[in-house]
Amino acid sequence: KLGESKKALLNYDKAIEIDPNFAPAYNNRASLYHDLGEYDKALADYGKAVELNPNLATVYKNRAGVYIFLQNYKKAIEDLNRAIDISPDYAGAYNERGNAYINLGEFDKAARDYNSAIELNPNDAYAYGGLGYVYAELEDFQKAVEYYSKAIEIDPNFAQLYSDRASVYYDFGYYDKAIEDCGRTVELDPDFQEAYYTRALAYDALGDYEKAVEDYSVLIELNPDDITSRMNRGVDYYRLGDYKNAVESFDEILDIDPQLAEVYYNRASVYHALRYYAKAIEDLNRAIGLEPNYAKAYGNRGFAYYCAGKFERAMEDYNKAVKIDPNFAKAYNNRALIYTIWKNYDKAILDLTRAIELAPDFSDAYGNRANAYAMIKDYKRAIADARKACELGDSRLFDFLKENYAFEY
């Protein structure tokens, strides 16, 4: 393709050499420069075409496409206004202006333009797709799906439409439908990265981590520098208990960019699961070194110290975590564990109460508070918390209390 583009450039160069005042030749060469990513040259040629013939609507519309890519939406709209003034029936110009308005967040104007395009061409799949995008942004699920479906009915081989509808399904929790649409997208275009990514997220949401790993692996093959997919694949390997591949995934990311705190944080979680607490602490040190206010890293390092029996160091980290993030429920819960070990049950109960206020469905916090209440012989509250933990799916403490404490329940 690159060779063909170079040949085409030579042909346009020759045409311009023969007739330096032939505006369409500049327009066509500009379009080729746009495709090649040479935007300054594209704009220069479009400018020359406008100078030679200021009444070519196509030139303004094409130049607007470059401005949209460069995120200069106001200039794009100026060009599209001119294109529509010259050619009021130019459906493509309405569609392109709709795109510019979307990027400015002016969804009413975008919808108006897409509807204008449909009035001019009732079978304009692109315009219906544009309306689908508008209503997705407005969180009107029903209308978004309706317009995408209409666009697909008109053009059932338009891969982007299936991918966009899949994104809407995913955002509104219809994961099976999202997966189905993504499957159709990659049937039409096996290299369509966005569809693999949406499908992987849908598989993650359904807990099907093995299939998610497969899609993330395809994405990495298509783009080896895709750090997000490598990160998500590593997390899914961790969820699957495949710690070897999880560590390898995070190692690969650090080979690409060793300055990503989140990668050290995630690899530390794997090391923690393997009970390699020293390695976990080392990675969390690096994460904190890169992001000194990384509350979760302090929290996890505190837990690693706790598991290693270094309670004073753990307490320091939990104190730091809740100072950075006063709404960090897990840090309060885990700090309470140390207070309980130190038999400071009042402080443990205060921390656990705070954790429950922040996360009312935190079963571990109810269970730990039940244990703290039991330690001070407040069995009524202990049983109430144990019952709540049981309701939330954790019956272990309730059984423990029944077995180890003599009281009516």
C-alpha cells in the first residue's frame, strides 16, 4: 500500500507540474497526504486548491477532516459551513459537521446535522450511526440501539457500527449482546482492535477470564505496545490463579515502560498471593517511589508487612493510607486487625465502624467487628455483626462464635 501511495503521489506531482492551476489535483494529493499522516502537507495542498477555486465544496469538506483529526474543531466547522453554503445538498458535509459537534460536546447540533443528512439520503447508514453515537453519549440506551440497528439494517457489512453498538450494550450491562456484536465486527474485520477490547471487557464482567485473556492476547499480537491490554491480561491471569503468566505479563510491561506504578502494584499482588512478602514489599516500595500519594500501595504494603509479622511497619503504612485517602475502607479494616492483635479493641471497633460506614456491604469488616465485640464480651453486638456478615455471604465467624462462646443466640 505504501508503494502504491508513493506512485500515486508521483502521478499527482506530474499532473500539477503539467497544470499548476488544476485545483482537483491539489485536492487529491492532499487527501493522499492525509491518509499518509502528513497533515501539514495536506493542509497546504487544500489551501492551494481553495486559492485556485474557492467554490469546490469537496475541498472544504476534506480539509475539515484534517482539522477534526488535529482536534481543531472550530476550523473544521468553519470549512463545513462553507461547504454547505456552496452545496446545501451535500450530505457528507452534514455528517462531518456532526462529527465536529460531537467532539465539542454539542450533541443537539450534531443530531440536527445527522438528521439533515438523512433527509437528503434516507439510506445514509453513517448518519444513523452518528445518531446512535449521540444518544449513547446522552445515555439514552433505547434510542442509541435503535439508531445503530437501523444503520446496520442499511449496511450490514459496516464493521464500525457493530463495534459501536457493542459498546452501548456493554455500558448498559448487556454483556452477551456486546459479545455477539463484537464477534460480528471481527468477522468483518479481523484486525478491528476496539471490538476485541470491548469483548474482553465483557468477558471480564461475566467472570469468563480465560476468554478475556484470549482477546487481550489477540490485541497484543496486533499491537505489541498495547500496555492496557497487557495490564488487563496480567490481572486476569492473577484472577485465574495463573501467577507465573501474571508475573510474566507485568514483567513485559515494565520492559516497555519501567515507570508505571500500577504495574509494580499489580505484580506485588501476585507476589503476595504467592506469599513472597519481601518481593511484594519491594514492588510496593517502587510504586510508592513513583507515586508518593498512592494510598492503595501503602495499604497493600501494610498488609504485606502484617502477613510478615511486622505489625509496627504495617501500622505506619495504614496510618499513611488513611491520611492520603480518608475514605479507604479496606485500610481501616486492616488497621483494626493490628489493634485487635494489640488488644486495643476500642480502637479496632472505631476503625471497623468507619470501614462499614464507607462500605456498608463489607462482610469482612462486620466479621472483624463481631470478633472485637466478642473479645470485650459484648455478645449481643457480636452476634448482630456476625449475622450481618452471614447475610453478606460469610458465615465463618458466626459458626466460630457459636463454637467458642457460651451465650444465647
